[in-house]
Amino acid sequence: MNRRFIPVLLFALVVSAAASFLVYHLVLTHVQAAGSKPVPKQKLLVASHNLEVGALIQQSDLKWMQSADSIPEGAINDMQQATGRGVISTIYEGEPIASARLAAKGAGAGLAAMIPVGERAVALKVDQVVGLAGFVVPGMRVDVIIAGNASSAPGAEGVLSRTVLQNIEVLSAGQKIEKSTDGKPEEAQVVNLLVTPDQAEILSLASNETKVQLVLRNPLDTQEEPTHGTSVAALFGVTPPPPVRPVAIAAPKRPAPVAHAPEGPTVEVFNGTKRSEQKLDGR
């Protein structure tokens, strides 16, 4: 290597090192300045403890906390707007009060506040297996199957089973105290289903006149499938006799009225002292 280039190379290395140190110092100073700058915080209204479904929010259920994040969309940040409203979806401790999880102002609390406008909640008593095993919980979807005697008329197929309602939402599930036949209190498993007024009439009649069973379905499966029902005779492979159809009896025909020719005028005939009448032909 030519010795004349060694001083030039050393000078270049010194300049580049100085430039790198200067850039590093400027970047470090900027980062430290940005990190030391205080982030503005704001007050956020959150739940002071877990708020279960059906609870009526009081001021003691809420608290303020400092948050560096922005207020979530749909969150209520006013104590007066949140108090006195019912909870329709569980709000956990420290979680912002979302308007979508509260009932409308003045709707009250409890189960009634969870019912959407235009729908009804129908209580249906289920057996211990369905209730205690945890098969039916709020938010699940079920089908309603009934079993009973369709008719006592001749030709009926006896006990029939049929799906009457499909894709029905479970609003709540729990227990209530009922009295047995001897007057002693006993627990009963009750499920509240969210239905339309027409479906409520079907459930009312079905629960009183037939045996009702709930069938779970996948929450993602919302399509209703046509069903044909079945009978005890079909389970044993017995073809039921064809139903007796009433024979229409024709009413007896009345004889047609006979058309009479119009009568002609009557003429009196005197033959001496004899008097007689003769009718002239009117045709």
C-alpha cells in the first residue's frame, strides 16, 4: 500500500467515527426527551366489582380511575347516565361501563330488562338431568320437542312426537321453589326461553297438554330443518290403518215442480133451464 494514503485513511476513519457518535447522541437525546414527557391521563368510569346480569347499578357499584388510554367507543363516562340502569350482560371489575351491556333508562332491572322489545320470556319447567347437568345455560340455542296423544279419534296413531319450535334462545336458567302434592317445598328446574308472542302461545299449550323436551343445537347452526314427527306405531314398524274419511251424503233431490198450463176462461152455458160451466183451452 502506498504510504501516502495512510494519513487520508486515518482521517476518514476519524471523521466517520465522529459523525456516528454525533448522530447517536442526537437520537439518544430525542428518545430520552420523548420518554420523559408525561402522558396525559383522563378519568374513566369503571365497575368497582363484578356486576351480574339483572343487577340495578348504584353509585357504589362504580368508581373513577385514571387511564392513559382513550375512552372506548360506546362507554358511558357519566355517573348519572349509568346509575339506575339494569345490567343485561355481565360487567367485570375494572371494566368500562358499556352502554350496550345496560338496559334502557327506566327499564328497571331483573329478567324483564333483558327482554327485547316485541319478544316475550316464557318459563318452562325441565327435568333434573337437563337443569343440573348444565346442558341449558343462558345464551344457548335449543329446539322444543313435544310428545303426546294427537287425537282420540278412530285411526289416530297414538302417542306422537314432533318438533314445534327451532333455534330458540335460552334467556336464563335456574331454580325456583314449588310445593309438592303434600304441600312440602321442593326445587324445580326452570328455563326461560326468548320467543315471539305466537311462539309463547305454542309453548303455553304444549307445556299444559304434552310432555316438553329441550334439544341442544350448535349456536352457529341457525337454519331451521323441516321435520315430520314420529309415532309409537312407526317405532315398532307397525303401519297404522288408514284414517276413516267421512263419506259425504248427498241431500235428497226434491222433485222438480210440474209446470201447469195456464187455465182458460170459464164460460156459463144455459140450455133451457139448465146451467153449466165450460172452461176454454188457454193454449
